[in-house]
Amino acid sequence: MVKDLTLLGSTGSIGAKAAKICKLHGIRVHALTASVNYELLEKQARYFKPRKVALLSENSAKELKLRLSDTDIKVLSGIEGISECAVLEESNTVLNSIVGIAGLVPTLDAIEAGKNIALANKETMVAGGTLVKKLAEEKNVKIYPVDTEHSAIYQCLSGKKPNSQVKRLILTASGGAFFGKKRDELKDVTISEALNHPNWSMGQKITIDSATMMNKGLEIIEAVHLFDVDESKIDVLIHPQSIVHSMVEFCDGAIMAQLGPVDTGLAIQYSLTAPDRLPSFYDSLTFEQITKIEFLKPDNDTFDAMDICREAIRRGGLYPASLNAANEMANMLFRQNKISFLDISYLSAKAMEKTENKENFTLLDVLAADRIAREYVKEEAIKR
Ligand code: MG
């Protein structure tokens, strides 16, 4: 079990829950980082008394520095400050719950410094999975999934890599806010409709990704990297009740599933305690109260994001990085009311087509592909 942790993205939905889990189990948190939320970061810092904290925003960092001036906690800022926290010697594990591509560099820095990673930042794996895996192997560090589906699969596989006895991985998906709708019903949907997720309470970016099904597509790519399996061996089932968090089918037809309450907390906790288990905040599932449990085929004609993601990982190279960046930008522009809901996957696919691919790529290539895809989506959005 992890005893000494650095928590990146500690004020977001996953990070704040992770902080509560650390409190519950007495895990020492030596560094905390966030993007802008200095108020919550101050509270967390006063509780955990970390050596360092960092905020991406310079202004927020200035404010936090004033507020923490009665302590000896070092307040850092910018991406350099976050990276300094990621490599802090006191921690042997870094839980990364930064949202988006911003999580990639700190993950690589932490691995370089020999830290195990509890990874909630799926964009890290989507855009830079090849680099992350190679470095993790070199440095002999472990990557524990925090995403509920991947945690479920990891648990079904008892932490081992799938071998020839594994027939397929089955990711479950709630279906998001618009499950059951057809394309013509999605043309004019609003931001608040898209943010109205039926089951999960999460941050805004991922909730929109759930509505477009891009989240599940990104999770396919994440699973390819985390479990070293081909995308063709990963199936997706819509499971509106979100009780079965994902499954593994073996060659003899046996299926292992992980079930639990609809909450990301269990997966967060397991990433810090694996292979052991500790009591949690969560109540047991009451099977008697589950009136319905369904599994349905996804409607890939209406929600094309998963097919786009499959195409990206089949092509490999820099395609997933471009796609991820285009989706991040399009997701944001939709939330700013600048493009329509259906534009998100449309522009993401178009941006991917503009990728100048490289087979052997570096971090700089990933960041360049990311920048180009974002620019492209921004320019296309203005024309719309
Ligand atoms: Mg997930």
C-alpha cells in the first residue's frame, strides 16, 4: 500500500476524492498541485502539511503564497512547479488526476524520477502511451489505473498482463446523457443537456466526453496501452446502470466482472492499496434494490467517436495525440457555445486527418501534433 504520495490535480473531482481517501487511511501527502483553485488547495495544504504545493496559474499561486505565509510550505507555480512536485523525493507514488494533455509531462517526469503512477489522466496514455510505457519499463515503475473501467479490468486480471488465455476485454459504458437519441435529435442539444449525466458525477470535460462517447473511445486507446492488447480485442457494451464496471472474457468462455457502487472512489482507493484492500466509505451494493441490469450494443452510427478512436490507435504514431488534442479543443469550444455538439467528433476526425505522422516520435513531436490539431480545430470553429 502507498504510504507517501504526491497528488497532482488535487482539487478536481478525482483529486478531491483521492485527498479524502488519503485522510481516511493516513496516507502522507507530500505535494499537492492544482490548476487555479487556491481556496481548496489551501485547505488541503493545511491538513496534509505537504512540503510543496503548486498551482498552474501564476495569479492563483501568488494568492496561495500569501495565504500560506504562516507555514513553511513552499508554493510553486506553472508547469515547472507542477513537475517539481511530481519528482519530490519523499513520495514513491504520484497520483495524476490532471485533466487533459497537461498531465503528460508531469507523468513522464515522475516516471523518470522512479515514481509509481496511479493514473487518472487518461489523456496521458492516449497521447503519449508509447512514450509512457517505454519509460516505465526502463525505470521499472508500475502504472495503476484509476479509471473505473480499467481498474475493473486490472482487478479481473489480478494485476497481470493478459495472455493468450484472455479472449477479450469488455468495457462498459453508461451511454452518457444522450443514450438512445439519433443524430437529428443531437443537432441542437445544449451544454446543460450534455452536462446532465444520468449516473456519474464528474468534471465537465469528461461529462461532455461521455455524452459524445469520446470518453469510451479514449478508454479503448487507454486500455490498448495499459493492457498491451489489440483494439480488436476490446469490446464496448452499454450498461445504463453502471454497476458492472467492466469485464474480462477468457478463452474457455468464463467471464470475470468487477461490480460496485456507482462511484469513482473505489477505483481511486484500489490504485493506492493494490493488491490489498482496505475498508472504504462506500456502502455495499444492495442487490435486492437493483431492479434492472441491462447490456446493449452501442449505436456507432449516431455516436461515431469510438470508431474514430479505434481508427487512431490502429494507425498509431501521432494520430491518437492529434485526435486527443482536437477533442480537448472541440469539447471546450462546445462548452463555450462556439460549436455544436455534433461538431465535436466531426472536427476531431478532420483534425486527425491533418496529422503529419512519425513512426518513431518524441515528446516534442507529441506536443507539436497536439498544438497543430488544436489550432486546426480553433480555425475551423471560427468558420462555422
Ligand atoms: Mg472511465
